[in-house]
Amino acid sequence: MPQVIEFLFILVLPLVVVGGAVVSLFAVGALFDFLDNPGVFTEQIEAAFRRPPKLPKLAGADHYYRPYWLGGTKRGG
């Protein structure tokens, strides 16, 4: 049992150290990005909470351009 614990310690400790170093590098990069462009950061936060645009609707059968699309003539003109 102690050999398994030693093996896991030897295997897991370097992975945790390397993972922590990678996460800290990303955090430092994000900090420098924020300090370089603070306006972009606020726009990204606002965009995350903005509602998406409404989906476009199909034109109905009584739409004024519908006959023109089908090869007919425009109404009222």
C-alpha cells in the first residue's frame, strides 16, 4: 500500500504543479489583456448578458412583394 501512495504522489504532484503553472500563466495573460484594453473587457461582459436578436420571420402569403418573387407583378403599382 505505501508503494501505491508513493507512486501516486510522484505521478500526481508534477501534474498539479504543471497544471497550476499553466493556469497562472493564463491568469497573468488575462490580467495584462485587461490592463491593456479595459473597454473591451466591459463590452464583453455586457455582451454576455445581452439578449440575442430575434429570429427573422418568413413573409406571409399576403406580403406585398410575394407575387413579385413568384414571377407575377407587384400590387398597387
